Amino acid sequence: MPRLITLSRAARLVGVKRGALQNKIRAGELRTFEGEILLPDLLHAYPQTQVEDTTMLERVEQIMEQAVNKIVRPPDELTDTDTLAARILALSQELAQARNEARRYSDLVAAIKDKFQELAPEVDSTRDEAFSKLRDWFLQALEAAEPADEASEDIIAKEAFLRVMAAQIRILPSGHEFFIEGSDSILEAGLRGGLALSYGCSSGNCGLCKAKVVSGQVKKICPHDYVLTATEKGLGYILTCSNTAVTDVVLEADEALGARDIPYQEIDIRIKKIERPDGRVLILNTKTPRTNRLRFLAGQYLSLQVDGLPAVDCAIASCPCDDMNLQFHLPVVSGNPLIEYLLNNSRQNEVIRITGPHGEFVLNEESPRSLIFIACNAGFGPIKSLIEHAMALDIAEHIHVYWIVTSANSHYQGNLCRSWADALDNFHYTALATDTGSDVKDLLPNIVNDFDDLKNYDCYACIPGTQVETFEAALCGHGVPGKQLHMEPIR
């Protein structure tokens, strides 16, 4: 029988985004069966020459590894031999079942063929024509049924290899999927995959990451102090921070599906490093305690406070997949007490109190549309967070980034944007600058003229607060649907 595979695994096999497959499904080029597709259909949509070419997939994985500040795993942290053996065993059992099923179908086909031959002499004249047509059709169908070609065998082999090297997790009720590799816990892999799974301490103490195993095999990889009741254990509950997946797994787990699902938090973080890429921006790099990480959505902001100074709202410039290392891009404004303190009096490892997160300038993760990001000056901070999150989700078919700078400002992380554009075929970066006396909105034609139809894009813009309404009206006037336009003032 033809194999059904998930969209995520199919995208990995052919080296495209899940959004590209979803577009083909909507266009009727691919069929779905309860969220999965047939391998033969995948082969038909993506010829063998593309299936064999994994260069794009490898480049995407490498740049995503760098983009979200992941650490390349040393050999001793790769998937352990017990887990690999268990995955191979599960595949061998599936192969045995498939062989038994194929044998039963083969025996059934042979029996039908023999029955046709047995009944042929006994058929009376009134049924002879219908019987002959049915028999001839059956025999012709048998002759036409060719064995699997090399392309099919190749993709089936690659799919089996992927299943050994990386288990897939499916979350209910959302249906979100991600892969788990190496020695990652389910929680770590989910965060790296861009999911906002529920968790607290991430060290086995609070129990907030509790989830129910619906199917598949998991393995405990570290002890935890939180005690699951006998009833919970019997129902299949685990802590995702303390378990990894041995085989493909389906979990019932809580997720934050919007800004309102993220809890309010108060955390003392420490200064790691302060950078001055130019005279108008300060980049603050901080770290949370290992047992008290920050849950947030890309694009949100926090209130930062140093003892004795008023709190200041600052957008988060880092990806939620790296919840211990928080980055902020702060505009250097004269008279801002926090900026002046950070520039003149702060020291490494000094404590800053953060509260939040706040804001609903977050990615619409359910949309398969391509993305347009527009940043102005230090507004690149929250845009950077959204970009890295979009790359972690790996769903947008195309990502277009426009970074506008005004007088005396610079594209202070332009090299990062160019590295993304160099490494990712679907990433497009354009640096824009205003002329003396011109306004940010004056550069809008340089953006909208790049697109034939803006109805097929989700647009996210972080610009000066005084121009949000004007910019929003202009973009809507150029065809961006209001529900697909997300605006945020620079903080």
C-alpha cells in the first residue's frame, strides 16, 4: 500500500517549505488524507531531480542553526545508540507488518485470478459478455501494475532514514509538528521548532510542561523532582522537559496560541554584554536564570527596570526558541535614564528586573502566506525576533525584509540580513535610506512596487509611532488587507 507521510516530513524530503506544499494542496496538485500526503503524489509534484537535490535543505538548516543561536552538537550529544536501535526496531516491525499485508494482498490477487479461470467455462451466455469484460479488465490491470521505480524506492529509503535520525512530534489539539534530534528533550525541540509549548522552570520542578502521550515511545533522559501521580502515569503523562522521543510521537499538550495565553512574569536577568554598533543604537544582551526562563512570543516587549530608575518598555529582539538569552535593541535617546545608566554606569552580570511580556505584535503562525517585514531604525529589533521565529517555523514560502534608516542612523546589522539572503533562496533583503528632508513613508513606493499583488502577503512593520497611522493607511491603500497588516511603534 502507498505510504502516507506528514507535511513536515514531506517538506524535508523534497527540501521545500511546508507552506509550498500547502499551496499545492489548495491548488489541487496534492491530495491530503487527514493531514498527510501520499509518497507517489509527492514524487509527481516534485520530480526525481529535485528530490535528489538536498543542497537547498542543507543550506536552510545551516542558516537556521545560526539564526536562532543554536549550538552545533558535538558527537557525544548526538542521538544515543539505544534510541537509534529503538527507532530501527520500530521500522523493522512496520516493515514486517507491511510485508505481511503485501503477502495477503498478493495471495488475494492470485486467488481472484484462479477464480476467474475456474468460472470461465461455467458462465452461461447471458452473462458471458459482462464476465469477459471484468476478467479482461482485471488481467490488464495486473499487467499494468509495474513495480516501484527507482525514484519511488529512493524517496522511500530517504524517508526511512529521516525517521531513524529524527523522530517527529505531533501536538494535539493544534496539530502542530516538529522534529526532535540528538539528545534534545521534547520541550527543547519544540521551542527550537517555533512552538509556544507550556512550561515553567524547564528543569523538572514545576510540572507546567506536563503532557499526555497518545501514541509512540518516549524515554526519560533526566530526573525530575515533580511527582506525577499513579493515575497520571497510568494515563501516559510525562514532563516534556525530561523526556525525549524514541519513535514518532503524538502528544496532548498545552500551547500558547496567542499573546493572551502567555503568563505575566517577573524575572531578574543579568547583563552579559552591551554593544554600540553605531551612535544611535545600543544592543543589550542578557541572560535569564536557567530555572526561570522567559516565556514570550516573537515581537512582544518587556518592561526593564534597574534599581532606582523608572521602568522602560523595550522590544525583545531575540527568538523565543532561545529563551535564556534575551537581546534588546534600544534607541539612544538623550534624557532616557536607562540608556544613560547602561552607557555610563552598568557592569557585567548586573541585575535588571523584567516584567511582562506585553503586546500583540506577533506572527500569525496559521497563515501559509509569504511575509513582508518593514523596519525603521531600531525597529529592526522586534522585526529580527519575528524573522528568526518565522525561520524556526519554516512555513513561509518567501520572506521579504525592508530596513529603512533615517538621517544619522545605519543598518547596524545589515551583515546579518545579507547572510540570511545569501544562504536562503526564499529570503530577500532590501536596505533603504531616506534623503535629507524626506520622510519614512516616502520610501513606500520602493516597497509596494516590488509586488504584483499584496493580497497574498502578511505584512509586519515597526516604524516611528507618529507615522503608524499614515503608514497603515498607505499600505492598505496599496492592497494589503487590513487583517494581514500588523503595525507596531518603535519602543
